[in-house]
Amino acid sequence: MSRRIVVKVGGAILDDAGARSRFAAAVAAAREAGAQVVVVHGGGAQVSRLMGSLGLEARRIRGLRVTDAATARAVVQGLRGEVNAELTAALVDQGVSALGLSGVDDRLMTAEILDPALEQVGRVTAVNAGLLEALCGQGYVPVVATVAHAQGQFLNVNADDAVAPIAEAFCATAVLFLSDVAAVLDGGAPISSIDGAAAEQLVGREVVTGGMLPKVQAALDAARRLPEATVRMASGLASDPIESALAGGGTLFVAGAAGSEEAVHV
């Protein structure tokens, strides 16, 4: 089986045309090297700007966006519309056969309400692996906006949280979380490796807080589900962010049992 890479992309990569182009070129290079690639994207900044233009207030709990019905509509418009289209276009411009999707398409993601306090925020319960297999088998790169639909309403699925179930269903050999954050930092120093015990320590010391908390939890979830895979959080702003991450950039997440290790610093 060829290398299978699930890449979650967010942050400045989505907001800057040059960064999108470099990322797209990196996907093209990975494809030319024989890898099958699935791209999962965020877009929180874009959704927040759209909400502001609509006069909607942004609220968060534990780093997750509280999503009422109006916010859910903005999420669908921002993620499945602007962000997905721009990222897909950047990939196509680099010669990649990219296809924009959301979790709604052919039930790519089945989801349920995560927490009533968060309202229309979803948790992925199943992934249509056959759709990913079919598309990648035909040479396409799926570009996934993490919007789902259940009980007659759209659900906002945090993009980081969607990565592990998608990667598990796709039997990924590498899972990369790329953004403008080059690694998990402790006092400004990059952390080379994190397991469950280290994550608990970092949260307890309030090193990992806010929006970084769900990212770290999502990366650990991917490492636990796919213990043989390479799971890294790294910079998406490198000249070839995929190759840089695979070569050891950023923070590695491992599936060690809680209480087994501490964070290892570079």
C-alpha cells in the first residue's frame, strides 16, 4: 500500500494566497512521490470575520465555538463556501486533481451533538471510508470542510477533532496538523515529543490552553487510533511543509499510556 497522508491545514495558510500556493505545491510533490493525500481544513478566522459582518457574536467553551443556528449557517457559508473553494482552487492551480467536499457529501462524516452547551457542534461517529478510497484510487485529493448534517440541522465539527476518525477510516500512515504554529511550545521552547502523560502535565501547568487544547487532544487521539502512524504538529509555512513535517519538524505525538513519560524538549 502506498503512503497515505491525512493533512489538517489551518491558520495563516488559509488566509494567505502565497502560503496556500506553497501548501498546494507540497501536496503535488507528495502525490508525485506516490502518496495518497486527504486534506482536512479549518477556517476559524474566516468564519469569525463572516460572523462579524453578520453582527453575530463569537463565543467559545474549552476552545470550541458555540454554534447556534445562525452561527451554523455562517460556518457552512464560510467553510464549505469561501475556504474550501479557495483551497481547492490553489491545489488545482498546482496540477492536483482536487475535489472539494464536506461531511455532508455521501455521508462522508456521520456526526452527533457533542455537548448541548455547545449547541450545533458535532462529534464524528462514522466516516464513509469507501468514498475516500474511491476518490484517492482515481487520483483525486479530497479537500474536506468539516460540516456535517444530522436531525435536520447542520453541525459544526471542529476540524482538528475530525482528523483522527478520518485518518483511522483511511488507514493513514501519516497524520499532519499544519498551521502557523511550528510546534507545541513550553516557555517558548518547542517540544519534540508528547504522549498522554505529557499532555496532562502541560494542561495542568496551563502551558496548553485555549484553542491549542483541542489541537493537542486531537493529535493524541490520532496517535492512539493509529499507533503505527507518524502524527506531527508542524509549521505549514515552510517551503515544503509536508516534507518538512515528515522529516521530523514540529512536535511528534505518540500513543504512550498516561503516566508513562514527560514532554521531551528540543
